[in-house]
Amino acid sequence: MTVTGLIGRMCMFPLQAIISACVALRIHPNVLTFVGVVINVAAAWALGLGHFVTAGFIMVVANIFDFIDGKVAVELKAVSAFGAFWDSVIDRFSDIALFIGLIYLYSTLGRTDYVMVTALAMMFAIMTSYTRARAESLITKCKVGFMERPERIVLFMIGAFTNRMAAVMWVILVLSIFTVADRIILTYRELRETERKAVA
């Protein structure tokens, strides 16, 4: 048993207890997904007020729901196409809410520079998800790039707990730009190769 493995099992113990309780109470996974976004809105509110550490703890709670909804769906045999769609849509609301909280904070502080960085980070974060979804309607898979949602959430938490949200926004912005570019380039190459084989 490695240290990392031990930590993982220790974290899974309380999460498994929550999952078991939700299954026993027959709580629908779509409800858990919705509860997660409501809690993330509370985190966004805390960010807007500049209460970063509080927002960090709220985000931890929100992401517990984000983690367990899929597990509960499997346990209840409630996995569905709509559930996957619902989860994806709610994730976008959660992401945007956190960015808006920061935009509100920086606007009240008169920091136009941070408002712009956060707004651009939000735009490219959304485009990261959109480029993958649109690409995968044309090609088999488009999951290149580092900055996906789990990485963004971890960075948000790091920024909240360390009071370094402005620096985190720069990191999210830059890595999201590269991720979007990677996905555009991959899609272009895949489609060009498909067209070449069709002609041949």
C-alpha cells in the first residue's frame, strides 16, 4: 500500500458512506447533480464577497456531490443518456457561476485588469468544453489538452485556500488557450486525414 493509495482509500471511506446513504434513501442522481450546482452558486457568492477560504470549503462540499452523483446512478441502475446530458449542462452552470463571482468581486474593487483576465479565462474554459463536444460530433475522440474541468476546479480551490485567485486565473487562461488550440488542431488533422482517405 503506497501513501497515495492509503490517502485515496481514507478519502473514499466517508464518500462511500455518503453514496450508500443516498442509495438507501433512493435519492435520484439528477437531484444530487442539481444540489451540487446550488452549492457552487453559494461558493460563487462567497468569492464575490472576497471570502476565499469559505468559498474553498464550499467548493469542496459541492464537488462531493459532483463526484457521487455518477456513483449513485450506477448503484441505483439509473444511468441514462439524459443524466449524462444533465450532468454536463449543470457542470457548465457551476463553472460559469464561479467565474461570475470573481468578476463581481474584481469589478467592485475597480480592478478592470482582473475582470478582463477572469472573463477571458471563463470564455476559454467554456470553449474548452465546446470544442470537445463539437469535435466529437465529427471525429471519434478529442480529449487533448491539460486544462479540463477537474483541473480548473482544483486550481480554483488552490486559489481560494491560498488567496491567490488572480494568479490562478492567469494559469487557467493560458492553459485553456493551449487546450482549445490543441483541440482545434487535432480536429483539423483528423478531418483532413479522413478526407484524404475518402479521396484515395
